[in-house]
Amino acid sequence: MGISNGSVYASTGGARNTATCPKASAAPLQISPDDDIVQAFDTCVVNLTR
């Protein structure tokens, strides 16, 4: 999940499956789930929720 200009976006399939947020890969963000920032954030969330 990410926030841009007050809107929440889902970056991964897991986030989209549990929320109704638009895809981060769509405009205006155009961030791929493979992006380094998404991967780093995902890793942090996984580590915090173990």
C-alpha cells in the first residue's frame, strides 16, 4: 500500500485482494510491483508481521 496526494494505492496483489484501492501501477503513480521501493516496503511489512 502507498499514499500519494492523500489517495491510497495498492502495490501488490495481496494488498489489492484485501482492499479496494486502485493499483499503484496505474496513472498517476505508474509504480510496478517489481519496483525496488515496493519490494523494500513489502519486505518491511512482512518482517514486522511475522
